[in-house]
Amino acid sequence: FIPKMQCRQLLRCISRSPATSSSSCFGVARRQVHQPGGFDTSFGFEEVEPGQKQDRVNQVFNPVSNSYDVMNDLMSAGLHRCWKRRFVASANPRPGWRVVDVAGGTGDIALGLLEWSRKLPGRAPPPVRVAPGDGSVDSFREAAERQTAAAEAEAPASCTVSVVDPSPSMMQVGSAKASAKGSTFASSIQWLEGRAESLPLDEASSDLYTIAFGMRNCTDLPGVLREAHRVLKPYGRFACLEFCSVENPLLSILYDEYSFRVIPPMGLLVAGDWDSYEYLVESIRRFPHQTLFANMMREAGFSAVNYEVLWPGVCCIHSGYKLPSV
């Protein structure tokens, strides 16, 4: 059921072109979408004080936490699941790793990382060395089997993940997912309320830092990158999945039309919330170009920085490593 006022807003906004309208329905004209700068103190197309942004973002995500997964499936036609699987595979977490997943309240990335690492072998047992004349081939084989079994028993079955998210309601959704998968998964995830700019983690405590579709919601991007560098161990990896600037001109036009015409009305119909999904499409366009973000990673101290654009060209995986200080 949609109130009459919302129905009138829906019809009025759909009838207007996002390419020319400057109404509150579409924020600003499309020609203003790709403005450089200002992304660290903006809330969508609106400029805000740095101290206000996180509260505004929380107000966006708390009301839509229960419909978040459904909307992601509808908005991306299920592609977000393929992007996340590719992201997890590229991160390649190993058994025994300590992972921090930031802005991961829904649990998708944390559970994916656990499932991936459980498929990998544990630490390889050291070879059994038997001096010549110390026993028969059978006794050597038995000793090797015993040592292998002992090493496999000691090796962790998967990585462990600390999820840090500013939204308790989103983490409730993720915690319920983890519990539904069993105690093994639930016990391998720690849920921490916190911000990406000031993680509740010790320095050099994590082997892998992941953040998926959450970086653009942060207030201070350089500060977030410096904090990620702080909590990573030497040779630890930073991995970020985020929407990117669309390079193909035709796809860019179609993408803008779809984003502004379809996504906010879809949010109103499915989640009863126009504003949150209008913010979504605006925040994507305020995020820095992928090459600029790669430079920001280098300035934060990361090495071997690269990015991979995922099909059909609307998001990409950023990657970098923390090398030990010389």
C-alpha cells in the first residue's frame, strides 16, 4: 500500500527527465553528476558538514535494513551476487587469517570469505624425517600419517572475520544470516559497531581488510585508507569493491537514466523509501574516479595498487598491499 501523496510524487518524478530536471526528485541535472572534489563532505549531491555525514548515512540504512537484500537483487538484477563472489575470490582468504570486513553489516562478504577459506587446505605439515635404519617403510608411513593428522587437527578450518559497521540494525540482519548457516559460521564472526575512520582494532592485527559498497558512505576517504593501512599486518592486503565511473559513453547515459528514473521509484514501491535510494544513486556519482582513488591508496601508503573493472563496467575491485617499513 502506497499513500496517495507518495503515488503523486512517484508519477510526477517519473514523468520528468533526469537529464534536465533540477527538482528534488532527481537532485541535480545529470550534467552536474560527475563533479570532481567535495566527495568527502557530501551527502549525495548535498554538501554537509563532516560531522553530519555519518548520522545522515545511518538514517538512510537503518530503515531499509530488512529490505536491503531484496532491493539489491532487484536493482542489479542479481549481478551484485556475482560481483561479491568475484570480490571474495580475488581476496582469497586463507585458513587462520584474521580479516576485518568494514561496512559489512549484512554479512554477505564475511560469510563468503569464511566459505572460501574453508575450501582451502590448512597449513602444510612439516615433513617427517626418519634416518636410515630407524625403521621399516611401514613405520615411516604410519609416523607420517600421525603427524599429518596432528597438523590438520591444529590448523584452523577457516579464517576469522571482524565485521565493523556503524549500523546495529544492519548487523542484526547479518548476524541472523550467520546463525542460520550454523554455529561454525556464527562463532567465526565478531560483530563490532564502529566507523571506518576509527576502527576498534589494534595496529597490525589483520591479514586482510575488505569493504564492499561502503567506501562511498564514509566521511573522510583519505582517513579511512590510513586507518586500513594501520590495522593491516606487513604484507596485508586491502580490498575494496565499489561502484566506479562508467567509461562507455552509451552505457553511461543508459546507466544514468536507469539510476534516476527507476531506482528511487523502485525503493518507494518495495521498501517504502524514496530518499534512501535517491541518496544511493547520488553517492555513486560523487565517488572519485577509479584512477583517482588508486592514487589516494598510494598516498595512504599502499603498494602494488591496481583495480579491476567488473562487467558491465559499473563497479570495480581496488587492491593494494601494506609493505613493511624499511
